[in-house]
Amino acid sequence: MKFLRYLLFFFLSLLFHWQWSIPAWILLICHFAFGISIWWFVGAFALFVVGVRLYVHFIGGMIRLGNSDETPKENKNPYSAGPGGGRKE
């Protein structure tokens, strides 16, 4: 289930960042118009997919870091207000 969720977010990210693939599509048009090698398009499109994948991993890592559970630590400061602390007169 986790892998399917990752695939969903990855494909959504590809859809939302389609602007990043414009150089690849321009190279595909140049392939048909001027006869340049198709490998330029393949390389640019692969770079687009790898870039989006790195972006998804980076954002996912930042979300995981933000959601980490930290257990509250006991307050050992004798001068702070709270049970057993604070000023005694």
C-alpha cells in the first residue's frame, strides 16, 4: 500500500511539474524537424523524471522529519514554575 501511495504521489508530481519537461519536448520537435538524434530527447526526459523523483524524495524526507515524535523531557530546572519547582518563600 505504501508503494502504491508513493507511485500516486510520483505521477501527480510528474503531472504538476510538466513545465520542467518542456526542454525535452522541444528536443523531440527538433528531432522530427531537423533530424537530430532521438537520444537527446530521451536523455532530457530521463533527466526530468530523475529530477522529479529527487524532488519527491526531498519533500517526503522533510515531511518525515517534521512529523517525528519527540517525547517531552522532564523539567529539571529548580527555578522554573511547576510541580516541585519555583520560588519558595
